[in-house]
Amino acid sequence: QVFPSQDPLDRADFNAVEYINALFPTEQSLANIDEVVNKIRLKIRRLDDNIRTVVRGQTNVGQDGRQALEEAQKAIQQLFGKIKDIKDKAEKSEQMVKEITRDIKQLDHAKRHLTTSITTLNHLHMLAGGVDSLEAMTRRRQYGEVANLLQGVVNVLEHFNKYMGIPQIRQLSERVKAAQNELGQQILADFEEAFPSQGTKRTAGPSNVLRDACLVANVLDPRIKQEIIKKFIKQHLSEYLVLFQENQDVAWLDKIDRRYAWVKRQLVDYEEKYGRMFPGEWCMTERIAVDFCHVTRAELSKIMRTRAKEIEVKLLLFAIQRTTNFEGLLAKRFSGCTLADGTGKKPEVPPPSTNPFLEDETGAETDEIVMEKSDTDKPKKPKVPDNPFHGIVSKCFEPHLYVYIESQDKNLGELIDRFVADFKAQGAPKPNVDEGGAVLPSCADLFVYYKKCMVQCSQLSTGEPMIALTTIFQKYLREYAWKILSGNLPKTTSSSGGLTITSLLKEKEGSEVAKFTLEELCLICSILSTAEYCLATTQQLEEKLKEKVDASLMERINLTGEMDTFSIVISNSIQLLVQDLDAACDPALTAMSKMQWQNVEHVGDQSPYVTSVILHIKQNVPIIRDNLASTRKYFTQFCIKFANSFIPKFINHLFKCKPISMVGAEQLLLDTHSLKMVLLDLPSIGSQVVRKAPASYTKIVVKGMTRAEMILKVVMAPHEPPVVFVDNYIKLLADCSTDTFQKILDMKGLKRSEQSSMLDLFRLRLPSPPPGGDGTGSLSLSAPTPEQESSRIRKLEKLIKKRL
């Protein structure tokens, strides 16, 4: 690549022809060709000169480079020599400084060692003097001075730990240990003399010598302090063990208050007499109380094992209440700091539980309300850490809580029997539209009692007794479901009363067909509402039991079986209501099937049997709806079950209407449409507030009653020509069953010979099922759409109106 240039000769795309044409654009310009040639030759000579100069310059560059390199090497050698001279001079200077400061360094070491020596000698002097003084004061029992001196001697002795190899230092250390041992034995002997353990009378009070001795014990081996505390507390509680021996009358649970009264007096007596003798950090008052609790728990456990048969529920609960009250008092008075000490027995960790007995008894009794989330959330487990003394005595009652569980079993059994007796005495609840279908009061009483038992038991224990109580709860939930709810459901009767067809067709006598009275209907609805309440509350009960019990036992609490039992009661109640209304409509349907439909001459208003069915529906459904107002979803279930029961039965009775004339089929179609309208309006029939029926219910009614209408339409269709009739049947009913087709032919009144040829044709015209299909679902493709069916029904209604 050349340097940038404006000369055309330097261009990369240089073209000689174009360049020449540019120099000589015309013939006239050729006249000065010689001049142009001379210029180009001059330019060539200049270029040659430049090239020659550059080439000559390049031959001298290599020689200049070698000369520059040699000069650089010489400069480096000179620099290296200078650096070496500087390094030699620095080493000489360092050596000279060391020689100058050698004497100063020796003086500095001597000064440091001299200071350490003086300090160590001072410590040694203090140690030797302190040991002599300590031995002298120990002999004179001057514990006040010894306490301060001993701590100082021990601190000084720590400085000589690295000099223990020196015999004199080791000897002083052994003298200090000997003095400490002598002090410990001497102090223990002084306490034994002041507080003899052989039951002799106590001294009048503490002395200053013993108070100072306690200060010395703080500095000595911790075992000395523990021995003093142990002996003092044992001597202090010796009277308690004598007064409340197992064979004494006051030792039994009914006089448990006296135990706690005794210790309260002892603590007050201790504060007055010995409160200043022991250092405050020893927490002697709390230690006495804690040891009293351990002794009491052991004594109560022993006496309850011996006299287990004498323990009654009231006595046990009384003892637990008084004990937990005492534990609450300890929590208010003491911090519980000694519970973590190694002295005495280490108390068991209390299980997570509530402590109800710290509250007033009246407050616990008034808390008897129905178990709801807002109420049952009140007694919560996090209260436990506030009382470090919880269970320190009351833990001994837990093995005997089976007495409480058995008592609750008995009480609940009596409560269920009382519910049964009350129900028999008072009879079924009186029908009341405003309050009908209310939950039975016995249900609320049962769960109030359950809540009281659960809270009380959780305060006593959250372990196995709670599981045992849950089993009792399950037992009586089942008993309540069967004895109170299922046991009081009205029984159905099978007798029809010998009604004649003429009586069935009388509209006003239709009301006599209903099997259940108004009171019985209200009772069924009330039992259904009660079962629904029990189902919801049992679920809450399970949640609360899991909250109360220990986390390791939660999996053992499961009330699913009891909830299923209440679901069965609900299902049975709904089935009874459905059967009752269904049975009330049976005579009317029977009357429909026995009418002479081939003799009907004109289409009139709805038939008497339709009026009878509507009358029964209007009688029963409003009562059921009003009584199930609080459980709307179960009323919807009742409507759905009734529709699923009534519509197939209506279609079966429709098949029994044979033979049918054209006019008779039109009358039946009108009746079917009337029943369809009534069924669609069933959920809100007779109500001032019109609600839209649930979509699930409407779908069932429309599907079932449309099938009935399609059957009648097929019957109305002429059977000639047979092919058209069969195709019309397949199109409208989408039913490939020969039995159904046979019933249609019977309704039309065809002879057996005609029916035989029709059946053969029907089997031939049936569309073949797709590969792998079952042959029944394929016909659904040809079924008419709901829009087509509704338009046909409207046309039929117009036709009937014209005839009317």
C-alpha cells in the first residue's frame, strides 16, 4: 500500500489508456507531445534518484544499530558496577550501626528482665506473706478477713503457674491448697455444729462467723458450697418428712393444702432468721422451695401408688388444682434460675400445656360456651414458658389421670342417656316456620361439655391422657349420631291404605296420601340440621385437639370416622324426605297409568293426577325449604335426589299408559310439560322470594322431562311408512334398546304382527357402531339439540291452544 497521493499514477485502479486519453484529449493536443514526454522522463529520473538514496541509506542502518547496541551494553556494565559499590557501602554501614548499638541493646534487655524480676519478687513477697496470714487467720476463724485474703492469694498464685518447677514456689502452692482444704473442712464442721443433722434443736439464729464463712465458701471449691446448701436444706426439710409421713392422716390428698401451707411458713421463717446469712446469689429461698417440690412429688407418687383405689375424681382434681396454684405462686415469687443447676434433682421438662388453675375457678366455670374458633383459640400453649415450675409437683398426678378419663366416660354416658330420656319426654320439636329445622339443643350441650373436658384435660396433661379422652369423644359422638339422631328419624310405612283409583283422582283427597305429618317433616329437617352442625363442629374439635396434644401424638387424633357417621345421618334424612314426597306422588302416577287414554276425545286442561302431584309438592317442599333455610346446600341435594327419583318413575308409568290415541298423547304431552314447569320451579315453589334454581338441578330436570316429551312425540307420530317412523324414533330418542322400542309400539297399540315387522326393521335401521365403540354412544350424535327440542315444544303448545 502506497502513501496517500493525488497523482493518478499512484491510484490502485490506474488505467494507462485512460491516462493517455486524459493527456491528449484531441488531435490538436498531440502537437506538444515532445514536451509531455520530456516531463515524464524528468519525473522518472527524479524517482530513480530517490530510490537510490533510500537504498544507500538502508545499507548504513545495520552498522549504526550494532554500534548503538555495543554502547548500551557498556552503559549497563558501568551501572552494575555502581550498584555493587553502593551495596558494599550499605553492608559496612549496617555493621558499623550494630557495633555502635550493641551496648545499648544489652542495657535494654537488662532493664526488661529487671522489671519482671522486681514484679515477680513483689508477688512472691505478697504470696509468702499472704500464705502465712491465711494460715494464722484460719486457725483464729477470722473468716471475714480470710474471704478477701484468700481471693487475693489465689489470684497472685496464678502468676506463678509457669514457675511451678521451682521447689519453693511449689511448696507455697501446696500450702495454699492445704489451707483451702482446712478451711473447707473447718467451715463444714462449723455448719454441722450450728445445724446438727441428728434432729436436735436448732440454734437461735445465724452468726456473723457463719455469714463470713459463706463468703469464704464462694472462693473455695464449688463442692463445699453445694455441701453446705445440701446439708442446710436437708436439715430444714427434716421436720416436713416427719410431719407428712405416709402413715399420717395429713399426708393424703384431701389435706394437700397443709403441705403448701407448711412450706410457706418455713420460707417466711427462713427469711426472718437466715435471710442475711447466705449470699443473695445462692438463692437459698428458691432452693428450699425447689427441694420441697421434689420431695413432695416423690412422697405423693409413693402414697398414690399405695392407695390408688381410694383416689376419686373430685379428690384428684382438687389436689391438682391446689398443686398448680402453688406452682403458679412459685412462678410469681421466683425466677427459676436454680432449676438448671446441678444441685438436687433436675426437674423434668414440663410438657407444653395450658395452666388453667392459675386463674380463678369461677372464671373457668363461666367459660362454657359453644366451641367456635374465636373461643377455642383462647387457651394457647405459649403460656407454658411463663411458668418454669409447671409440672414440678403436678407431674406425679399424670399416671392417675385414668380416673379422670373413666369419670368423663361415665358422665358422657349419663349425658347421652339424659338426652334420650329428654327427647322421649318432650317429644319431637313443635313445627314452627320461623324456627323450624333448628339444631337440637342437646347437640350444643354435648359440645359445650366436650370443650370443657378438652380444656380441663389439656391443663392436666397433653400426653396419652389426651389420646384416651379423644377415644371417649369418638365413642359418644357415634352414640349421639345413632341414639339421638338416627334413632329418632321417623320410620316409613309400606301400607298404601287401600286407596281406589277414583279416590286418587280426587284432587282434595291427595293431601291424605302423604306419609309424614308436618311434625315429622320438621323433625327430619331438625335432625338433618343438627347432623350438619355436628359435622362442622367435629371438624373444629379435631383441629383443637391437635393443637392441644403433644406434637408427637398429633397423628393419632383422627375423627374422620365420626364425621362420616354424621354425613350418613344427613344422607339418610334427605333420603327420607325424598321417599316421603315420592311415595305421596305414587298414587297419582298409578292413576295416570290406569286411565283409558285411547278414549280421550279432546285436549283439555291439565289432568287430575298432575294437579294431585303439584298439590303434594306444594304441601311438602315449602315446609322442607323453610326448615332447611340454614343449610341451603342440603335443600338443593333434596331437590336433585327427588328429581332423579321422580322423573324415571314418571317415565316408567308413562310406558304403562297403553294404548294411547293421538288426542291422548297430546293430553299427556301437555301434562308432561306442566310437570316439567313445576319441577323447574320446585326450589322456590310457594316462596315469596323467587330464586333461580341451581344449574345442576335444572340440567337434570330438563334432560329427564325432555326424554318423556320425546317419547310422547314418537307415540304421536304415524307408524306408516314404517321406515320414517323408525328413523324418527332413532333421531328423537337416540335409544338403541329394543325394549324401549317395544314399549313405544305397545303404547301405540300396534298388533303383534305389526310389532314384529317393526322390530326387524328397527334392528336393520340401527346405525352401526364405530370400531371399538359400544354401540350405545354412537346414536347420541343424531339426537336433537336443546334449541330444536324447545322450538318443537313451542309449536306443540300453539297447536294445543288452537284446538282448545
